[in-house]
Amino acid sequence: MASISMPRLSSSSLLRALTAVLLVSTLTSALVVPRVEQYPFSSISPSSSSVSRWTEEQVDPTGKTFPRLKNDLILRAARGEVTERVPVWVMRQAGRYLPEFRKVREEHDFFKVVRTPELATKVTLQPIDRYDGLLDAAIIFSDILVVPQALGLVVEMVPGKGPSLPNPLASPEDMKRLKQKVNVHKELQYVFDAVTMTRHALEGRVPLIGFTGAPWTQMAYMVEGGGSRTFSKAKTWIFQYPKESHELLQRITDVSVDYLVAQVHAGAQMLQIFDSWAGELGPNEFEKFSLPYLIQIARRVKAELGSEKAVPMIVFAKGAWFALDKLSDPSSGFDVVSLDWSHTPAGAKAVSRGRVTLQGNLDPTVLLGGEDAIVEATVKMVRGFFGGKKYIANLGHGILPDVSVDAMEVFLKTVHRVGREVAAEGWSEGEGEVECEDDTRL
């Protein structure tokens, strides 16, 4: 028998070869084997014995028992770990573009839904059920203005107009009308009940996000009495009454910290702070009247929860493109910075320098442009941001009411497809070899 001459491999070459085999094996499993996040009984009620066979319970760090999480992709992305595709969710994903949501609203007032845990749970699950296996997170159905309500102001949702505060804070003297101390468990227990109920109803399919509004954005509503084109009343406050403005912002901050901590204790697995009107402030005013309170919330929430209970925190400062560098600083306390569509992927990555996970940032109106436009813009976004880790796909603001459910599906499926393609290309080119050495999943 003829002898076969085998090439000699150096130890480094052998290590690279073994690594490649492991990576290919992992990627093949991700691409071929059905993922556990694909919930197999979405049409079966949570009480079904079939569902219980797929649902193992586990005690989370807060001490509550919940169904075991089957899809932790977004949590891994928020922690900066390598992911096999891009996780995706959408701001206002439980909203008016869904016919099933509109049906609920025909029967119930907006704040009736918010304040009724069963209804809030039902609405939160609507996009998860409709887009089964396509969304990687649920966000509790609520509103940022429950905090002003807890402070003592009346907030109404006027059809065709939006939020309205009929008795806003016209001057600092009106701050006397606000409650000095707010017990969030007394004023906002309905939110915590909804969080716990939703966490169970999700059956571990995806993580649940809790949220609040940023102090500046909430102050703007409290002073303006609703939305505004100029926010001249709120901005007059910060220039004419800076001391009182800081006092009001601090009071909102204190309630927000308690509110977010309680949401985590109720079962929230991520938190987002919405600073919807951040862009109404200039860079100097943002650094004085918004940024310090955002950072304070992130730091205090994590400190109160402790290292074992702390969850990833997202900040969304819409329009404040100038704040990305400071929000990306590890000392800010945020794990994820959500971007609006004013950022390019290259520009945002250059400024953030890999210090945080980025989220976003498709212009919501693209979803009105037809399938070709959606695919083209989504491909460009995902390929621009995703490099194997530290990216969560989303829109640059909430989904619009007139977007079709089919357009939303095109967006989600395109994110999944392109995210897997980019991940596969990265592995085949050897990218991530160093990045993965601490990842126990490989």
C-alpha cells in the first residue's frame, strides 16, 4: 500500500482550522436548525397543556418565577456579545397600524387600556402574535405621561389631537399643585401588574421592555399642555426660571427612578428612556437641562437594582445628534443608544467608537414607500450598522399609524435575512475570531 504524505500543520494553523470548524458548525446550526425562539403554539391559549410542555419556569434575579426565556438575542446584543443575526423590535409596535389594536380602541379609551392590566397585556402581545418569530422584544403598552399623572396632573388623550394636559404648569407657582412625594406602587401599580401579567403571557418567547419618558420631555408636556411646534413655553421656563426648572426636572427624575426600578421588579428585562423632544434643545441647553438627568436615572436605577438585578438600559434622545458622544460614554450608564434617522451608520459608529450598542434608525416614512424602497433602505441600514455585534435594528422613531401590516412584515423579514447574511459573511472571512474568544456559546 502506498504511503500518503500529510502536510505538517503548525500549532497556530491547527488552532485556526479548529476554530473555523467550530464557527461553521455554530453558524450552520443557527441557519438550519429551527430556533427555539420560533414559538410553535402561537394560536394556542397560554392555559393550554401543549404550551406548558414547551414552557419551563425559572426564578429571575428579582425573585419572581417566570417562564424560561427562549430568545435572548436582544439581551446579548445589548451586552455587546456576538449575535448570529440582528435582533429587531419597533417603537410603537403595539399601535394604531394594527387592525386588532384599532378594534380594542373602538371599545376602550386609551388610558382605560393603559390602566387595565388585562387590556395592556393583550395589546402588548398583538404584534408578537401577528409577527410570530420576527420580533425579538415586546414593549409594555403604556404611555410616558403616566408620570405627570402620578405627580397630580390631569392627562387626556384627545382623538385626532394626542395628549392634552388641560391645566399645565403656567408658572413655577403652579408646581405647588404637584404631589411632594409620589408612591409609585400606589399611583402606578397598574403598570407593574401589566408588566408581570405580560411577562407570563409571553411564555418566554421574547424579553419584555419597560420604559419611561425623559425628564425634559415630560417637563415640556407639563408646561406646554400637550405637543407643540416650537415648545416656546417650556423653553421660556429654562431661560426665565432656570432654578425652578431644575427643581421640576429633579422631581420628575426621582419619580422616574422609582418607576423604572419597580418595572424591573415586576418583570421588565430591558428599559428604555424616551427623550422625544431632546432635539428641541440646543447643545448647551441639552447638557444643562436633559443630559444630567438622563445620566442620573441610568446610574441610580442600576445602583438601586444592584449588579445581579440590573438590566440593559436604552436611551433615545430624538434629534440630539450632538449628544451621541457623551451618551456613548460608559460613565453615562447606558448600554444602548437609540438613533433617529439623522445619523448615518458610518458617522454614528465613528462617534460611538464601539462603546455602546447602537439601535435604529430607519426613517418610519420609508415603510410607506412600497416593498422595493423598504428592502433597499433596510439592507443599507443593516449592512451599515451590523458587524456581528452591538446592533439592534429599529426605526428612527415610532411606526406611523398609516403603515400597512404587510410593510412592517417586509421590514422585519429583511432585517432577519440581511442580518444572517452579514453574520455569515463575517464568519467566512474570519471576522469575529478574536471577538468570540470570551463567548461561551461558541
